[in-house]
Amino acid sequence: MSYNHQEIEKKWQARWEADRLGLVTEDGSNKNALYYLIMFPYPSGAGLHVGHVESYSAIDMLSRMERMRGKNVLCPIGYDAFGLPAENYAIKTGVHPSVTTKNAIAAFHRQMQSIGLSFDWSREISTCDPEYYKWTQWLFLLFYKNGLAYRKKSPVNWCDGCHTVLANEQVVAGACERCGTIVIQKDLEQWFFNITKYADRLLAGLDTIDWPEKIKAMQRHWIGKSVGAEVKFAVASSDEQITVFTTRPDTLFGATYLVLAPEHTLVDSIVTADRRAEVETYRIAASKKSALERTELQKEKSGVFTGSYAINPATNEQIPIWIADYVITTYGTGAIMAVPAHDARDLEFAKKYQLPIKVVVSSKDGEIVEGFFEEGIATSSDFLNGLSTIEAKAKMIAWLEEKQIGNAKTTFRLRDWLVSRQRYWGAPIPIIWCEDCGAQAAEEKSLPVELPTDVDFKPTGESPLVDSKTFHDVKCPKCGKDARRESDTMDTFVDSSWYYLRYTDPHNANAFADKKNIDYWCPVDLYLGGAEHAVMHLLYARFFAYALHDLGYVSFEEPFVKLKNQGLILGPDGDKMSKSKGNVVNPDEIVSEYGADSIRLYEMFMGPLEDAKPWDTKGVVGVRRFLDKVWKLQEHVSGSSSDSVLRTLHKTIKKVTEDFEELKFNTAIAQCMSAVNEFTAAESISKETFETFLKLLAPMAPHITEELWQQLGHETSIFKEAWPTFDASMLVDDVIEMGVQVNGKVRGTIHLAPGADQETAKVLALAEPNVLKWIEGKELVKIIYVPGKIFNIVV
């Protein structure tokens, strides 16, 4: 008879809440401590989706198992509650974002409890809670006072759709990742975090952590370390100099033109009168493109000649100076030397505008051809001729330094993190502006600087906080005169860069977390979440950890020892789930019809955790049938278990334990299903066997196992029990089937104990009729026997 999942699940969820199942405390020694963390969700009005269920179930299963193994496991949850989605929804509906966010959080909390997640609910946090963002602001001021936060005028990515600045990482194919509006460039005063100070260390740290290689590769690319040289080019008939950065100083003899970014400060002073109008028209057009759009490799290159020339210091020849939007001021020096024979982008540009192409690197076979982009041998390069690329680089740098026209240089693609946002729903930046004293840090006792409610939060291009009267009723902390608060809010990635620290001490009113608690739990042992955060959240959180380490607040540099990405749960049609496609699966409906244990098991059984997997409700039905079989197993509990049943049980203990450790939940579940089939086929199983199996299944299907455990006569939770251990001697089958080879070819089979000696195996082999047929009348030269594996007769 099928069990009543709705009644049983509600019963045990209420019991776990009353018993505070996931609650943990710091118990002195941290040798037993484990910190398992899930990327906290954005609480949208749509509620949990089945993708959340996948990763949350995985982290819950691991946590439950490790607690049964005696570990003190912190597995907390919270909400990444600030940001554009809530604000845009508020603008659309006219309901304040604090109201919609609070309602969404309540819905998420209910849904997470409905699938039996054993989080430590006492540590639940929300980034839009003033008690939380007080410490986001405190950390901003800490960075500000230590030179890691600063304000400057800079060209920024501006989205007219969202009316705010975007970080480079939030621009996809030249458009806002949130609304799809084409991003333009604006010069604005903005707040930045000095993440570039840590570029080298962030790069080196990737070699020390257990992360997916694709994530590390994405971060390496984003940090973008380039080793080369800076070279100074004199501008002909002028006192000006143009400094370029190149990773290939060995190709200087092949530089046939220079290219400046349209915004380069020297453009105005070097452009000739007859070219000025064309240059200005081009600069205006370039300003309407994002940096990512301009540097897209596939786009057609365009540019304008300035009318001026530079002197190539290696050849003393005059070369034309162009501007082109594929060069940007935020990378290198905003100027490049173009060597079209050995750079694909320069070659395309040179051919389009019929500029000179000079080959200065041959292949290692001596072939001289334009369009050779690899390392080779210097040619047509005077004192570099015949040198390998590596040798030629070193010699050219030495020559540049000797002539005092250049030097070795390392640059990074990574830019400082722009954290200003001209929006309402975010943590206010705790800076006070005074006409006499300039920017002043808000006093710590004034934190949190709370979001005002007397504003229209609809976007205008300025922060809505500009118009709040109550917000700006403030005195300068230095001179006491009337002043105004900073009206920009912080990028929400600031909130999520340190939230894992707050979980260790979430109710502390005197610090973002006590260092003893941080040292007890951190760094995070396993972090589980989506790969889409590779170069934003994960990079920013690493920067925060490095900075806080240097400032003495944490004892580690890398915040997440191990990272695992779960794959997408696709719609039944194999496409990404979306409302517009009508292929979204609501987990509430699955829980109601089939049960929480069913959806947990199904999502873990679909395939490897990291793979994308299409949803199939038939699969949920199959998993529910498996649980019904487990329920009916209690009818088989009587007497003792056969040796075969016991061997299956111990194999299952070993398999489930090892698979959980490697996050191979699908194969662990498959083993449990196979075991249940064998137990069902047996005449009976002992109570002890059934109890042991229930302990194995408990982390995966906690509700049904708790109920069955109670029905077996136990008064305490199954999760208070110790995790089963296997008996190695029970992993060996009594009898195995082994092929008998004659001269390396299988001619028959025998059945014997795995550890049987050679004489026993020989007697059985020589009695096998088909083997006898192949050896009859022939001399036995030798027998090769490996117990349990090989029996080969050589004749």
C-alpha cells in the first residue's frame, strides 16, 4: 500500500522545526567542523524553481550524512535581496520593493521547508535587512580608510533601460544583461574598489583551490595577465610622445602604424585641422558603444587617420597615427603599435585601409609569410635577426631600457570594480559630502545609513535618493556644517561578497562576525552553485577575503576551498525553462502530488550533478514507485537476512558512502534501488538490515525514513543515529563466475570461491567439457592463474 506522503511530510517537518534539527553551535575544537554552503537565492516573486531544488537537495543530503558521521556541520541559508529585479518589479506594480521582497522571502522559506531542508534556520539572513547592510557599509568604510575604495571620473557602461551604471561583467554582447538595452559609454564620477591591487594574488590563488577547471580558466582570462613592454613613440613635428603596451616587443621593427583609442587624451592635440571633423564624428559614434562591443573580435574594424605621424624608434621611419574603437583607454595605455603581419586584428585593419605590412617573424622552418601569428625566428629586424621570439623579446626590452625609450611591463585585463549604482534598492554608500571638507566617512555610530522611504523609486538617471529630504538631513562629521549624503547605492555583489562570514555570527551587533567564529568555521569546505557567477560573485568574494586577510580580520585568503557547479534543469522540451516557453515546472505541484522525498530523489537521480538534464515527470513517477517499495519492505522484516542480502547491504553502504563523498548522488541512488529490489525478492530481511538501509537512505529521503524508523519502535530521530560502516569481508561474493582460457581464448566457465587456490580451480577447469575439447591430446605447457580474474591454460 502506498504511503501518505502529505501527512507524513508535514508531521516530520513540524517535528524537525520544533527540535531545531540543523542548529549548530561552535563546540571549541574546529577539527569536527564542516561548512557547507549553497549560493543564496534572489527571492523573486516567482518562488523556488526546480533548479533551486537540485542544488539545495544535494547540500542537504551531504549535511545530513556528515552529521550522522559525527561532524558539526554548518549549512545556512539567506537571501540576496537587494537589486534591480525587485526594484523593476516594484516600478511595474507600484508596490514598494521592501514589501514584495519580504513576501518573496516568506514564500521561499515555506517552500524550502516543504522539501525537508535541514538548514540552520536560526542563522537566516537577508541582505536588505538594515542589521545586515550596516556591516556592508562598515566594510565599505574599512576599505575606504585603507585605500581600497576610492572615487574617480571614469568612462562607464550606462544602461538607459535600467538608468544605471553597469560593471563590465554585466554587459553581454554590448547590451545590459538584465534588460537587453544597448549599453553606451558615459564619463561619470563613480566609486570603485581597488581589486586590481590583488590581480597577481587572485591569479596565483587559483592554483591552490579545488574548483572546476572551466571556472578557473574563466577567472584567469578575466584577470588577463599580459607580460611585455611599454614603448615610447615620438610624435613627428611635436614634443608629444605616445606610450604603447605590447606583449610582442620583438616585433617592433614591423610596426607600420599606431592606433589610439578615440578617447585618448592626445587625440585633440595631434589631430590635424583637415581631419578634425571626421575624427570628431567618429569619436561620437564610438562613445555609443560599450567596451565589450568595441573589442568584439568578430566585428568589422573601423578607424580614422588623425593626419599625424609617429617615429618608430627601431627603424626611425614615420608611421601614421590612427584612432579606432577596437582600442580602449581602460586596457594598457589606450594606444597600440600595429604589426599587421603578425596580429590578426591589425592585419584586417591594414588590409581595409591599405596600410603597410612588414614581415619580421618567420616560422621555425624559415618560412616568411604575412599572417604568421605564432612565435618563431626574428627576421628583417637588425640586431634581433636569427633570435627566437623569447630571446628577441629579452634583447629588445634591454635595448629599449638602454635607450630610455621603454621598459618591461606587466598589465592586466582586470579593471577596478565599479560599485556605484544610481538606483534605489541597494545599500546606501556611507559617505557624507561637505562643501568645505569634501568626502567624509560616515561615523560608525551612525550606521546603518538606512534607505529613506520618502522617495519615488522610479529611475531617472540620478539616484532616487537625491530627492529625499530626510536622507540628506546630516552634518559634516568633521566641521559640523550642513552636508549631504552620497546618493548612490552599492552594487549588490558587494552584499554577496561577504555573506558567508555573517552566517558564522549572524546576530552580532558589534561586529560583522566574531573572529573566533570565523576561525572555527571558515574557509567554506564546499560551495555549491551556478557556473554563471564565475567572473562576478566568485571573483569579488575572493577579493574581499584577500583584503580582509591583509587587514587582519580573517586568517585565510581563499574563501571557498572546494567549488562545485550544478547543471541546469531543462524543461521537458530540452530547452532552458522560461515562462515565455511555457516549460517551467513548479516544484510545489510535484511536492503535492508525489512528495518532497520524490522530488529530492528524482533531481539527484536524473544524472551527474554538474550536467544539464531535461525534466521528465515520468521519472518522478518511477522514483515514487521506488519509495513505495521501500515502504512495503517493512512487510519483509522477520527473522534473519541471508548471506546474499547481507553482502548487498554492505556493498550498498560502501557505494553510497563513497559516492556521496564524490557528489555522485545519481549512482548512490541507483545502488539503493538495486538493493531494494534484492531485499524485496528475498524471503525475509532482518530488522537490523532494514534499519541499516534506512540510515543510508535517510539523507536522501528524510521523511519516509523517519516515519519507518519510528514504526520500528524508535523514539528518537533517525538522524541521531551513527552512519553505517561496511564490513570488508562481506563485500566478497561466495561464488564467482570465471572464464577459462585456452591459449588466451575463453573456451568455458567455472564457478568457484573468489579466493580458491590454483589446484581447486584446475580440477574444476579440467572437468569443464568445452575446455576438455580444446586441450584433449595436447600437452599442458603451463597454467596462468590469478584468483578471481584469470585462469589460462597454455598448450
